[in-house]
Amino acid sequence: MKAESNKKPEPSALPESSLGGLVLSLSAAALAYMGEKVAPEGQNPDANLLLARHTIGTLEMLKAKTEGNRTPEEDKLFDEMLYQLRMAYVEAEEKQKSGQPKDAKTPEPDKAEGEKEPDKTAEPAEPGPGGEKS
């Protein structure tokens, strides 16, 4: 008799289908599209912010379409997941715009915003009316 290595899981082994499970599944997909590792043994996937944004939009549409038919726990799950995904998206977008790898920390600026390094190639300024250089 041949051993079956490609056995399908027993139907009872699968979790019950639920709105919360769908929200969590779509949320995990959105995080993966943002380049986040969603499984401990997995690798960090490449970011695709267009797909991440589309998946967040799908969750928003699902929330709107199920309005009035959700439990308080499902309401809370939607609100928390959408908030976390939006914040993660903004962070991923900022990192992508700055060209940083997704795991890089943002360096602290040495100068205050708007303050420039002096131009060392420029000619020295002419003395002002009081004889001081500006």
C-alpha cells in the first residue's frame, strides 16, 4: 500500500470560517505586501505598497458592507486592524520614499530642520557696516 504524503487536512482540523478570520487573513496579507514577516519561520517578503493599499481598501469596503451585522468584537477587530495597518502603511511608504531598507532605523538628524551645513566652497562674506563679517 502506498503512503499518502499529500493528505488533505481533515475538515474538522480547519478553523471555523468567520468574519474575524477573514479580517485577520487579509490583515496578514497586507502586512506581507508591506514587506513584514508574518510567519516566524518565514522570510521578509518584498514590499508591494500598491497591493498593500488595495488590501487595506478591501478591508475598509468589507467593514462598510457589513455595517450593522457585526458583533462588538468584530467591530473592535476591524477598528484595531485598520488603524494598525494604516500606521504600518504610512511607515512603509516613508521608508520606501527615503530609500531605506525596511528594517533600517531612521537616523536622528544632527541639525535642526531647515538648518543648513555651511557652504565651505563659498567665498567669505564681505564685512558688514560695522566691520563684522556676516
